[in-house]
Amino acid sequence: QVQLVESGGGLVQAGGSLRLSCAASGRTFSRVAMGWFRQAPGKEREFVAAISWGGTITDYADSVKGLFTISRDNTKNTVYLQMNSLQPEDTDVYFCPAGPSGSVSVRIYSAWGQGTQITVSS
């Protein structure tokens, strides 16, 4: 079982950038796909991005294409989300899950971190 810890969240002004990290423990990290989701209070968790276990295949929500970049370093057991041109509507708690394949569906993922808060001020 992979255990995940997100970091890098915080407060940023509109137009700014942040890079989230998700550190994984467990020997199977390089064999699992990873994703990033976000969730606002009272709303469903929303797909942001996903990356295959080898890092060669990525997928993004239309709302973040060209603005966010997902990457991973299997030597460090870490996945990243570089977020540029952040806007107030990006304010959410961001989670990184692990699963057998990158998917837009929360049901595919079997392990989740605790999340990290991003707040974008206008």
C-alpha cells in the first residue's frame, strides 16, 4: 500500500504560481499511476491531472491544460503539480491519489493523501 503526503500549498495572489509535491512511501510507487484532484467545501472531488507510472502519459482537465503540469520522479518517489497563472477559482484542497491507471474517476484510485490547501487571492 502506498502512503501519500502532499505539500507545497499556501496562499498566492492571482497570476502567481505554486508547485505541489506528493511524497510516497512504499516500494510500489514506480508501478502506480498518480493523479491530482481538488475539492472545494461541499463539492465533489474534481479531476485535475494524471500521470502514468512511467511518466510518459499525462492527462489534464480542460480547465488546467496549458497552465498546470504534472510530473514525477520515481527515484524520489514524488509526483509534482506545477501550477501557473493561478486564479481564485483554483482555490481548493488538492489531493494526490495513487492507482492502477491514470483516470479522471476517483473510484480508480486506491490510496489518497490528506490534501493541501491552495488559496488564490484576487
